[in-house]
Amino acid sequence: MSIRFENVRKAFGSKVVLEDVGFEVGSGECFFIIGASGVGKSVLIKHLIGLLRPDGGSIYLDGEEVSRLTEKEFFSVRKKCAMVFQNSTLFDSMTCAENVALPLRKHKRLGAKAALKEALERLDTVHMREFANAYPPELGDGMQKRVAIARALTLDPRYVLFDEPTTSLDPVSARRVDQMIRELCDEVGVTSIVVSHDLRSIFGIADRICMLYKGHVRMLGTPEDFQTTDDPVVQQFINGRAEGPMEV
Ligand SMILES: Nc1ncnc2c1ncn2[C@@H]1O[C@H](COP(=O)(O)OP(=O)(O)O)[C@@H](O)[C@H]1O
Ligand SMILES: [Mg+2]
């Protein structure tokens, strides 16, 4: 197992978001975290790269307890574990190629020319090379997302965290992003954690799914397990029904 959350607890002031959360993610898995808005999905994955620290419990990455690392020690974790944020967070004043070249210059210490050359190759893998000289605001959300993914992959991370990668995308762009995530797992061997409530993505590409509810893991299983469960809360969520026992 490559990622493990154990009895993780996180509160903000008096508001307990994660009460006791535990699960394991296997190497090369495409692992989904689902649940209603505000349930703590983004909070959960931010713990893996040290953007948040747990109040209790432990988080392991490759057997190393990352929840105990100092800020400085987190640098090496962030090289092997990249995050694609919900909003693409590209720099508007830089071209797509320059955006992708940035981590190559900064972390791989490549010169300007070498970084740009590799950036073009990276853009090619997400089918965005022809937009290398475009500025992000000139592109649609789906294209920006692909550039953001290319940028997240520049340091060849073994783990990639995607926070709602298909939210706000049109259906075709969304499926292209799904396809890219699946290929990363199947062809590159990347382990992915995907936060999503896009049912098409969930049932299209997930190996396993973890549903958060009221600070706990409500259910952990394969897409088939989720489709056949008789848990009324899970059923309501995955069928998108307004009526039911689920409290939000
Ligand atoms: N830095 C923070 N400070 C205070 N509250 C926060 C912070 N980050 C998240 N929260 C709260 O934690 C809860 C879960 O947030 P989040 O993980 O973003 O939900 P989601 O499941 O939609 O991703 C929300 O109620 C949010 O307001
Ligand atoms: Mg979120």
C-alpha cells in the first residue's frame, strides 16, 4: 500500500470536518474520494502535501509518516506527489509553454531553452502543443485544465492528486480529462487520488471509491460495490436524488 490515512482528525475551531478517517490506496490505483460539497474532500487531500496538518492520526506515503514532517522536509514529498488544484492556477501573464517550463527551471534547474523544449514535449502529451504560445485566458476551461495537468506532471510524480478535475468542464472536455487520468495510471503507473462528484468520471474510471460522510468513511469499495449497496445514503448520493436520508 502506498498511501495510508489512519484515524485522521481535523477541525477548524469548533467545526470538526474529519472526525476519524482511515483508508489505504494501492500502488497504481485510480482512487476516488466522493461526498457532498463541504464534507472535507479538499481538506483531506491537502494533508498529503502538507498544506494542512491533522489534529490527530497519521498519514503515510511510501511508509513514511508525512504528517510528522517539517515544512522543509515536505519539499521532497511535493516532488513525488503533485496536486492539480480545482481552479487551474496557471499564470495568466505567461504562455502555456512558459507555465509548464516554470517548474522545470525552478526544480529541475534546466536552462530557459531546455525547459521550453521539454515543456513543448509535455504539452504534446496532453494534446496541447499547438496552443503552446497561447495565454491561459484565451483558452477554455478544459484546455486550461490539460495544461495544468501537464505542469503538474513535469517532475514525474508517482502520485497525483486531482481536486474536482472535471467540475465546470463541458462533457467532452470532461471525458478527455478522465481519459488522461486513466492513462496515467495504466501507462505511466501513477497512483491517483481524484476528488469528484462527477458520476460519469466515478463510474467510468475509478478502481475504488471512498465516500466521506459526516467526518467518517461511509463506504469504501469498487464502483460495482457502490452500485449494488443497499446503504440508503450512498444510494441517494450516487443516484443524485433530492429525497432521502442524506444530511448536507
Ligand atoms: N482553511 C480553512 N479554515 C477554516 N475552515 C476550512 C478551511 N478549509 C476548509 N474549511 C472548511 O472545511 C469544510 C470542508 O471543506 P472542503 O474540504 O473544502 O469541502 P469539499 O468536500 O467540498 O472539498 C468546509 O466547511 C470548509 O468551510
Ligand atoms: Mg473541494
